[in-house]
Amino acid sequence: MVRRRHQHDTGTSRVASQRQLRVGELVRHALADMLTRGEVHDPVIEKHLITVPEVQMTADLRLATIYVMPLGGRDTDAISATCAARSRATLT
């Protein structure tokens, strides 16, 4: 008889749970709706159509990694810099 050790979920597992996937989709839809309605007030973001292809949640659902991309792939550097700056401002 072979015994397997159970690993405790430390948030480093590679496979997302159903809850993480579901919450990630809800966050993705909410952010996409905000961007569509123009509720994000930033001069760089307002000039572009931005899509949110994926949101990954941590195991405890406290943090989200949000992937954004401008439609057409133009000005990706400006969009990335703006989103990174807004992310840092939010975390502090």
C-alpha cells in the first residue's frame, strides 16, 4: 500500500481552483465593463480600446493579476507603463 502525502494549498499551485477561475472571470467582466463605459479616467487609457483577456487570482482571492492589451496591438508600451503605475499607486 502506497501512502500519498497531502499538500497544503500555499497559493503556489499551478492549477487554479474552480473558485479562482470563477472570481477571475467576474473581475475580468467588471473591469471590461468599466473600461467600456469610460469609468477609468486616465488620458492614455481613454485614447485606446483595451481588452482584458485574462485575470488570474491568488488562492486566497486577495490579489489578482490582470492582463490587458490594446486592440490592434498599438502603443503596448504606453498602456503597460500606465497600468503598472496605476497598480503601484493602488497597492501603496
